[in-house]
Amino acid sequence: MATKWGICSAGKISNDFVVALQTLPAQDHQVVAVAARDFSRANEFAHTHGIPKVHITYEELASDPDIDVIYIGAIHPAHKNLGLMCMEKGKNVLCEKPLAMNLTEVNELISAARKHNVFLMEAFWSRFFPVYEHIRSVLNQKALGDVKVVQAEFGVNLLNVPRAVEKELGGGALLDIGCYCVQFGLMAFGGEKPEAITAKGFLHETGVDETVTIILQYSGKRQAILTCTLVTQMPNQAVICGTKGMIQIPSFMWSPTTILVNGEESKYPVPPTSKHLNFWNSTGLSYEAEHVRQCLLKGLKESPVMSLAESELLASIMEEVYIQLGIYKNKI
């Protein structure tokens, strides 16, 4: 039986998510409904993608009995309220990263998921790419020995993109792209909580962070050095260095398809499509969608690959970074 999806918001990432779903077998995944703030936009979205139902409101979407799981692709500040509403209606939720704007909101969502006994996952699609599976396999086999240093960088010039620089739209380098670096560091160290967090950076004139470098310090003289910026293009590479070897990701960002393990290269191209995409390698969103389906088939309420505990840890680290940068004067 197919997993039936509802799409919450009709923006660019929602477009790419639906296109990615369409690369998967129709008997496994079906998009049955969509809703957006603007009904005419939702209607156009449904026409483009062949979606049978258009709901007038998000609440109507959340109440649709034909939907198994709702994908939330709205702007960052809307995630909490939309997620809470969907889960209160008994719906499973896949919510775009960041799960919410701060640790308090993340905890509210996690509590709601447990209260209503529904599945919730933060949509860090990178985690489900074959490259990431390859990384986890290498780490689990201890093929690198003891991991000592992790580095990841993500920089692109997004200064002309309102969503990236406007505070009311949930902008900032860390929330938009730097969180990919943080989750990478956490994965490399097995979801372990760092002993210390150091952050340095610069703020944009709008008050959001535009460039940030974070050092996560772990016991045993281990650390992750993570840099993100909205100001300029960076090489966007990542490495995991151990006592017996090294993993390199030459094009890191959000959707890597190439990995080198001790110099040996492996490539994992994403599924092909002829349809319009807004973001690089977006058909790779199909990997997380299929993961969600498998979790639901097994009756799981959270993902073993992107757990709620790790989403909480990620949010706590980012909150500490914001405190050190002066964006948050006090803990929320």
C-alpha cells in the first residue's frame, strides 16, 4: 500500500520534494493533497504536479483522513505552529530543517509528537544520501581508527535572497546552510554531546549571522571545526580524519554524490528527472522520503538515522552559538 503524502506549502523546496517523490514507485508513494497560504498558488502547484486535492487552509490539510504523513516545506518561522497543528490532528510529520527556530520550539514539537504518538523527523535530507550511508558504514567498521578532527564548510553568496538575510523570515547563515555542517559534525562523532562550544562570527546589518565558525570540543582531544557564510562562495568541502585514515567529501553542501575514503573514490548519482528543480541534486530528497516510508511501515515514531534526540542536541548547539554571537542575549 502506498504512503500517502500531504504537502504543506507550495514553495520551491516543496516543488522539488514532489518531483523527487515522483522518481519513486507510484505504488509506494502518492501525493494526495496540498495546501498553501495562497489558494491560487496551491491550485497551480496541484495542476503542475497532478495532485488530486487542494485544501483551502493548512488546518483542512491536517484534517484530511486520506493523508498518512505531511511534508512541511514552509519558511522556518512557520515550522513550529504548522508542525504542532498537524500532530494535534494525528498526522505524522516530516518537517524541513531547521525543525524550529530555537531549542524551546524544538522541544515543544518533540513533546507534541510523543503526546500524540505520531512520527516526527527533521528533514535533513543529506543524512539519507548514499554518501552518508557510506560514511556511517566506514565509521561503524572503525576503518578510520579513532576520529580526531572533523571539518566542514558551506558558503554561498545569498545576500540578495530575502529568506536568507531577513530575521522575520528565519534568515541567517547557521539556520539556512550552516546547520548542515553542524549535523555533519554530530554524525561523525556519533551524536555525542560536545564538552565545549566556541563560536566566532559576524552579523549582517539585518541582525542575522552572516559568517560563523564553530569549534565543537570533545573529550580525548577531538574536535569539529565548522564554518558557514552567506557572503561568499567557499570550496564547500568536508573531511573526517582518524588515526588510520580519512574521508573526504569534495563537494559537501547539502547533497553530496562523491566520496573518497583513503583516496578511493565512489560516486552515487541522484535519480534522474526531466522536471524543473530549484535546488542542486534535489531528486535526492527521494532518499529521505523512502526512509520515512520504511519507518512508518515498521511503526516507528522517530528515525534511527535522524533521531529526535539529535535534533534537540543540534538546536541546543545552535542556540549556544547565537548566545555567543550576541543574537540571543539570554537562553530561551
